Amino acid sequence: MQILTIQNKPFDQPIYVTRPILPSLDRITEKLREIWDSKWLTNNGPQHCLLENQLKNILKVPYLSLFNNGTIALIIACQSLRLTGEVITTPFTFPATPHVLTWNNIKPIFCDIDPVTMNIDADKIESMITPQTSAILGVHVYGTPCDVVKIQEIADKYGLKVIYDAAHAFGVEIDGMGIGNFGDISMMSFHATKLFHTVEGGALIFKESNLKTRIDFLKNFGIKNEEEVVMPGINGKMNEIQAAIGLVVLDYIEDERNKRKVLVDTYKECLKDVPGIKLLPKDKIFSKSYQYFVIRIEEEMFGRSRNYVYQKLKEYNVFTRKYFSPLCSNYPCYKQLPSASITNLPVANIVAQQVLSLPLYGDLTPDEIEKICSILLEIK
């Protein structure tokens, strides 16, 4: 075993990058009893309908459709908008984002990212549009909204659709408007790692009523009734158990978000003046999701690389994540694309070597956050 030479001792128990909200088993049992009594396990049961309506209100959106996971939801989003050809997207995201395009026989075109927000750089989108472009697929990275105004202006100018991967943006609002009101469709993930979860799950959010009908057909094999199948769909339905867990988890969200805010403020206070550690910029225009706390480590100033810090923290029982490294554009399935070249994505390639997601979940204490920060400073 390696002997640690700096003062901080490892945590007794592992500190992971996140932990899911786990409601009391008594609350879950109550919900399961309702399901057992109804004998309705899937296909738009009462739990499903109740969760769908509650989420519409909480997220301040007109239409919402629940799914068994966010990836299937994104695949259906592309299908529902009848996208073809090429879609401009970001390389700095989870693999699902470009994968859903490939599964729809669409070519992802990677656009570089903004050096501050780390979202798709709206100033570079227009130069990448070709006659084959059918849409822009942006990602609200770490819950920071994309430049939704400029992206929509570009889309309107060229007749393009806009989809947002809002997996990190549960509850985010811009000037009081729910993030799902921007673009044609937004996807939210309800995976266990997210602030709000249904164990696995997701949703599509949109403004047009006709999309609700089409999306709900597509996620249920295209079935209209017992005798009619109106389009080729797949099975993307959320079941009653997932929905029931989500309904219980909703009761814990406000408390969890408040706890995370305290932890985020502690991180910011401890790390605000550390050379080589860059924090996400402050912005009063939008509300935060408190999904992740991410720093960027600039090796020249910090004296250590992000990869060194990532490995060293493990020795102290602190498990971080390199979200998002490697870039999707560097995967074997995409790196041959012209848009995946390093010369096309200089900012993204730099940022991917700097980002580090630090532990953030409500069961942590400010003292534990301070210790993580002190370990970071001693590593420096």
C-alpha cells in the first residue's frame, strides 16, 4: 500500500461523485401497494399519468411525455421531427447524444464549444450548415443553458429544427421560464445519477399538441387502438413502478437542492482564489440545477494535470469523474468524420483535458467538502 506523504488522511468510507435520492422504504411500499391493488403495471396507468401532470407543472411546460430512459426519448425526438441528413451537435457530451443520431441514420456534425459555458458555440454553428443539415442538437452542459436565443435565430433563418439534451437541467429556468420551452423538443433524463430520478427514465418536452400525439404513438409501437397501428414505433414507455418512485422522489427534491446549494457555496468559497482551478461562471439570468459541481484544472498554473488529480484523489477515497472525457468526436466510431478533427474542435479538446466533476449530493456535509478542497490544495 502506498504511504501518503501529505497531512490529510483518506475518508473512512468512499466519497463518490454522486448518490441517488433514496426515499424511505415505507413510502415506496405505500406506492407499490397502490400498484398491486390496481393490478396496472404499465401502459399509461394512474401513477404514470399523475407523474406526467406533476412534472408539467413543476417544469412549467405545456406538454410532456414520459419514457423508460432518456436515450430512447432522444431517439424518438429525432423520429418525431422527421430529421434526416446531418445534425449539428457538440462533441462535449455523454455518448448518447451523438449515438441517437447514428441510430436514426443521421450524420453527426461536431461543432466546437464555448470556452466559458462549455456548451455548443452558437457563433460557430452557422458556418457548419450545409444543404443536408436538418437540425441543431444542443446540450445544456452541467445545467448551464445554451445560447437559446441565438440558436433559435439561426434555426429560423435556415429552416432547421432544434433539439436540446437537457439531461442535466431539471428545474432550470431562464428569466422564470422553464428550460423545456426552448427549441422544438427537449429531453430530460431521470437516471439514478440525476437530481430527480425514476431509477431509469426520461421525458420529452415540447410546445405543440400534435407532437404529443405523434410521440406517444412512437413510444408505444405506433399503436392507436386494438385494431390500428398507424406508424412504426418502438417500446419507450415508462412503467408504473418507475413512475411511482418518481412521485415519491419529487417530495425530496427541494430539500436535496437546498443541501446541494450549501455544498456548492462551500466549494466556491474554498476554491475561488486557487490558481489553476477555474469555476463555472456566475449567471443571475437562469436558476441552477445543482446536478454537478465541476472545476477545470489548468495544469500550467495548478502544477498538476487533471488526470493526476483524478488518480491522486482516489488514494483518499474520493472518486471524481472526468465529465466529459474523452470527447465523443474521439470515439472510434466518429473520429473519421471531418468535423471530428482536432483543428475543428480546438476548445473542446482543451476543455476535455481539464474538467473534473467533484462529489456533490445532499448526504455530504460542508466539513467533508472542505476536506476535499484541502486535499486538492495539498496535491497542488
